[in-house]
Amino acid sequence: MEFPQFRKLENGRSLYKITAPNQFIELQQIGSKWLLYTFEVQQFPDLLRLKEMLSCHTPFEVLDAQEFNQIYKQTLPPHV
């Protein structure tokens, strides 16, 4: 499998960029803002969840890289 892979939750409020078999970035919508989290997965239950993400098991769906990157830019601090 090639990386990165992009996924989202069915409700569209969490977007994922999977960068390696054990690493991903999550963009989570809270109200009108998007929050950025980075994860390095080491525990078995989390590895199973990541595997579900890659397999597109419900509630995960394939996401377009352009859509992820557009929202990702909103989470970056403004340039001074």
C-alpha cells in the first residue's frame, strides 16, 4: 500500500491523512473550527482502528487529498 492515504468519517467531521502503517494526522471539526492532531500508533487496539481506516470499514470512507489539504491549510497559523 502506498502512503499517504486519505479517509474521513461518514459525518465528515473528522478527516485523516495516513502517512505510514502506524502514523496519521487527524483534522477534527469542533463547531466552526478545525483542530489538528498527530498520532504515532503503538497500542494494538489503535493499530486495529488504523487498519479499519485503511480498509474503509464503516464509518470510514475514502477522502480526496485535495479536500484534506484545503482544510489542513485552515489549521496552520497565519504568516506574520
